[in-house]
Amino acid sequence: MKTKYFFLVVFLFSFFANSAQDIGAPPKKPDIFAVDLLGFSSPILHRNFFGFSMDVKYYIKQKWGTGINFAATSKKVSTDYAVGAYEPDVIYFSFGWLNQYDFVQQDDVRLGVTLNNGFAIVNLRDRSETQIVYDEFGSTEVPVSKARNLFYTIEPGVTASFRVLKNNNFSDVYVTTQAKYRKVFGNPEFAKTKDFNGYFIGFGVSFIGLMD
């Protein structure tokens, strides 16, 4: 129940905050582009996965950034979920539309709320079987896919960034942490939909002020 309230509050706050205007603050030129590069931890299929996430944002208003998000992770698992895989592993990849509103935006500190809407692809493979895949670089031997899930995802969350390096020639560098909750919708080929819901805790660096 607490998770549902968190999801609803952050979603509504993020939605209405996008159109909010600063009151009594002088106009300031927005930082045009920002990039977040994060390592993350998230439970998938009741197991803790570690992966990589990237956000690319364009600030269309002073405190409102919009862009794209990517996340990827993989892990060997001990069950094949009745699909006939002898050496199963799981590949998780997500991508989507990101919106972020910074309710605190100072030179050294930024605090914001985020909302991701997108899709997740979860592939269950069998490492004991391989197939040849051809591309422009040649051929590659990869494990055979036994089942694949496609989900629509919504991820509300919060983010905090702290500047560690000021750079007048390129962009400022920040240490960034994120906390989100992932809610997925769809009809999976393996496991249950709720097995892919869960928190997301990320930590990494941000480059804010690209092309400023």
C-alpha cells in the first residue's frame, strides 16, 4: 500500500510541476543538455540485478528537462520457468521517455522528481544452446532465446545531484543518486507480471550544462 501511495504522489507532483513557473525568481538561462551515467541495483524475478542506466535530457524550461532513458542488466538464474532451458540467464533492457522537474536548482545542488514512461524487454535464454547471428560486423554465436516478455513501464522517482567539478570549457560534473519504483504492465511468456515490479537505486555521475 505504501508503494502505491508513493507512486501516486510522485506521479501527480511530477505532472503538475512540469508546467509550474518560478515565482519571484529572476529569469536564468537553462542548462541545455544533461547526461546521467549510473550503475544501479534493482530486484527482478526476486533476485538482485546490477546494471547500467543512462539519461539524456534537454531542458525546455529552466527546471523542466525531457529526454530519453536506457537501462540494461543481465544475470544467470537457477530456474528456467518451465521453458526448457538447461543453463538459463535473463537479459533485461528498458528504454523510454523521461521527464524531470528540479524543485531545487542551485549551482552546487539539484533535487528533482522524475517520471519515466517506456518499455522493457526481458529475454530468457539458454546458454547450453547457441545460434549464429549475422550483422554488418560479421557473425556472432549467442545463446538461444527461450522466452521473451515485453512490458509497458512507468517509473516515478526522485533524484539528487551534487557538484564536484566546475568546468567553464565543457560541463559541470555532479555526483548523482536516483531512487525509483518500477511498475510494469503486460502478459509475460514466463514468470508473473508482479515479479518484474520493484525499486531502482542508482548512483553515478552527471554532466550538466553540455552545449550551454
